[in-house]
Amino acid sequence: MRALPLGARAYVLSAVLIAVLCAAPVLRPQAAVPWATVILLAAVYAVGSRTVRAPSPEWCSPVLLAGAFLLPPAAAALVAVPGALLGRVERQPAPVRRAWRAAQLSLAVWAAAYAFRALGGSYALRAAENPGVPGFPTALAAAPMAALVLGLVTAALEGGVLVLAERRSARAAWRGRPLSALAPQLVHGPAGLAMAVLWRSPYGPAAALLVLLPMYVCACVFALCHRERAAHQATIRALVQAVDIKDRYTRGHSERVGRASVMIARELGMGGDRLEALRIAGILHDVGKLGVPTRLLRKNGPLTPEERRVIELHPEYGHEMVRGIRFLGEARTAILHHHERLDGSGYPYGLAGAQIPEFARVVAVADAFDAMTSTRTYSRARPVETAVAELQRCAGTQFDPRMVRALARALDRHGWHAAVTADARTEARAEAVTGAGGAAGDRGNVPSLPSAPLVRAATAPGPPDTAAPHPDSPPPGGAS
């Protein structure tokens, strides 16, 4: 416990002591504890908690609730102890975490058992033994309520330890935790009651354990979905890291475009899967740069028209790279079309207006905004207000005005932290550039700095003897 703050140590120790006091009545000589039921339920929970590494809550929580329904509160508090003490711990200190988990579950199960009896839940088991006993409908309501008590106590204790051990604010520690803890209990409560009723029925404990079979199947499905989602995120991170390694001068750009895209999407009322897909679209919008020769991305000097055309192929390269990744869905359209312009002068296909997919129009605005508010080798970072004004100036020709307005509203509400993506030497060179006015990414001034790498393709082809501006930015001198 020496690795924990003093407050966290006191909190864990207090939880352990209170849990011991709650379970202490089982040691009284006059206590009639059905030890066979306690040992069997504890063994089932201990084995079940190590069977599948499913996302929380644990799939075998109905076992704890069955203990709360079958046993006195003091005895029910013991059911979770062996499983918690033998459970997997991925972070240190392992002994303290196991003791904390055992105390947390013991207190939660004790509270659930006490609530079940206070609400008249014991009638459920009496009705199983003698159908003539009244009150079974009342017990059907008592089981979910006891399950909710278990979830609330677990969430409350968990939030407290986060505040003390990880120095989180109380708001951050408990935000969304009660809801996430309560929702599964609406299923676990009836499942635990079914186990308790079958346990006391003529069919016995063997029939009661069959209730766990559908719970186990559901847990396996959730675990599979969790692993699949983790694999998706790992794939996205690998692609982004590959782009950052190849194009080191815009490192962090992809994540910021994803963040700005989400800000726009929320203002437009998007949510759920579409919001996540748009975030991924912003993160992967430049993945096609992996297909562009590195010498062009890092070229010291103006791009020739042929080189510009090669770089302008990166949206098609990116779309080809990810077309087989089904989980990207609508994000693929943004990767392909984020350099289209509302007036039809963009690339790769010259789409105009509503022909441009909605995701692409969102990412185009987010992409240009980050390009203008980040220091690059060829331009200084601009203030957020200046960048928004530039986007508004080009709205209707290069950008969708609705997306620009959404970004402006989001920035007014939440602000923006524009991280610098170039190193200090690049920033010093950028400060030496005079006449920094004009659209972001205007590289007309960069030739005075011959050692600065000149990268990217133009949004619209310019004269062959000029440096190519950044493709994410409004064109120099206006949107036309």
C-alpha cells in the first residue's frame, strides 16, 4: 500500500474493515449459516470470474445476486471474497487491489441482500417451496431493486477510490458511472432471482447453474466485440503512425482533424456510430500519403506540375488502401473526396455542391482549419479567429457554409488548443517570413528559406513556376 496516497490507503483499509464487520455475524454460535450454499456459490463465482475476460460488469454477477437472495446478508458478503482474491490483476500493487476488490464486492452484496429482505424478497423462495404463500409479485420487484443497490454501491465505492488514488475530480470520477453500473443489473437481477428460485426448487443447484449458460454466451459475445473494437483502434493507430513517420512535418495533424470533425458533427446533430465514423474519417483522411513518394513530401523547392499531380492522387491512394476495411463504412468517402471543392474545381473527381459526400465536406473544413492554426515549415500558425474568418471568406466556393458555421459555433462554445506540429527550428524560420498575410499554406514567401522542406500539393493547380501551397488550405488570394 506504500505506492498509494495516504488518503487512498485509509479509504481501502476502511472498506476492508467495514466489510469484515458486515460479515462478522456469521461467526456467532447461534448463526444458522448454510455453509454448503456459501461454499458452492463462492466456488462458482471464483471459477466464473476467471473463465472469460469480458468487459465489466462481470458476466457471473447473477451468482452474487443469487447469494444475496438465498443467504443472510452477512453470509452473502462472503460469496465474492474468494473470486476477488484470486482474480486477475493487471496493475500493481496486486495484493492491495485484490483486497480492495474483495471489500468492494462484499459491501455491495451485503447491501443488496439487506435491500432484498427489507423489500420482502424472501417471499420468492417461500413461494417456490409453497405456492400458497402470498407475496411473490412483490419479490419480483424486490430482485431488480436489490440488483440496482448492488450496482450503485459498487459505483459509489469505485468513484471514491478514483478520487483518492488517482487524484481525479469528483465530477470526473462519478461521471456516467452510476448509469453504466445500473444498466446491466436490470438483466442480472432477474437472472439472480431465477437462480435462487431454482436453487431452492426440487431441481436443485444443478438446474440453477444452467441460468449462467446464456450469461456466459452473452459475455463471450461482448468480449469478442470488445476485442474487435480494440483491433479496429489498433489498425487506425498503425495507419496514422505510418503517415506521421513518413510526413513528420504534420505530426499530430490527423488526430486534430478528427477532433475538429467531431466538433462540427456534434453541432450538426450527429451522434452514435456516425459520430465515431466521422472521427475516424478525420484521423485517416491523409492515409493516402503513404503512396506518395517521400521525396515529394519533403522536397526542398517548388513542385512541378507533374509532381503536383502525383501528390493530388493521395485521396485515391487512401481510398484504395482502406476500401477493404469494412468497419470504416462512410469514412471511406471522406478519405476519397476531402479535397473536392463546392464550386467543382477540386480533386480527384471535380464534384460540386451536394455531390460531395457530407463526411467529406466536414473533413475538408476541419482539415483546412488545422492547417491554418498549426505552424508548418512553410507558414506560421494563425490565430483561431483569423482561420475562422478565412474559412468564412471561402465558404460557398471551397467549403460548405453549413460546416463552417458549425465549426465557428463549436469553437465559440469549447475553444481550441492548436498544437504546434513543427519543431522549434521550423518555427524560428517561419517567424522570419515576412508578409504572412493571405491564405494559410501560401508558400509564396517560402523560397527565401531554401532549407525549409516544401511539401503538399495545391488545392487548385497554379503556375508551374510557383511553389505549391498546402492542399488543405484556402487558395492564395481567395477561394475562386
